[in-house]
Amino acid sequence: MSETQNLKSLGRADFKYSLTYRTRWSDNDQYSHINNSIYYHFFDSIVNTYLIESCGQNPQQSPSIGLVISSWCQYFAPLSFPDVLDFCLRVKKLGSSSVTYEIGVFKQGSNIPAAVGGYTHVFVDRESRKSITLQPLTRHGLSALLVSDGAKL
């Protein structure tokens, strides 16, 4: 099975955290569907909400911040205003200073993802921008979302 087929076969149960989002008229593009770039706003929204709620991160004050070093998205079905969406999050890889997230975007009521994407954060010192080891509370929170090696890719 190809990687795209594996991603498309992911269901809500494959993710460990979710966030509901009501689409806005401004999310649509001229073709009346959610613009591709908006998905990256979605990804930032769920990741940063989780980091604030469960990892002790304060975007304005934490000594470490996560910088995106790579990102990707596979699109499977169009979404459009006024859809209500569920963003679902899991951690695919947790290193000493980095984390790779995977996010499923589901239309509310559906167990088939409309899109699956993700990105890798490297945590750095806020001032020096040098890579640093994940803070214990951040690591603990991210560990709770880590999927086993046997999970679908």
C-alpha cells in the first residue's frame, strides 16, 4: 500500500487529541473550497493549542520555542465554508530537541480524513535560536501523543 493510501486510511481513532473548528467564509478561495494555504493555519492552531494546554508552552514567555523546519500535506477531499471540522493530532517522532506531528483534518461526522499533513518542530532557545533539549513538561505532554512504531504511517 502506498503512503498516500496509508494516510487516507487513517481514522479518528489513530489520533490522540482533537480540536473542533468552525470554518469561516474567508477560509474559502475563488473555487469555493478551503484554500490550500489555510490547512497550514489549521496545523498551527491544533499544535499550538496542544503545546499551551498540555506542554506548559507560553508563546510570549517560554524559554524555548518550536521552529518549523519542514511541512507537508496530502489532500483527499475538498472542504468548504460552513463546514465544521475536527483537527486530530498525534506525534510520529520525538527526538531530544525535535518533534514530528501528524494532523488529520476531518469534516465533523466523518471518519475519513479530507487531508492529512504535518510538520517538524525543532525547539530552540528563544534568545539565541540554538537548538536545545526539550523541557521536561514539554516532553511529557508530547509523549502522551506519541504513536507506536506499529501505528499506520
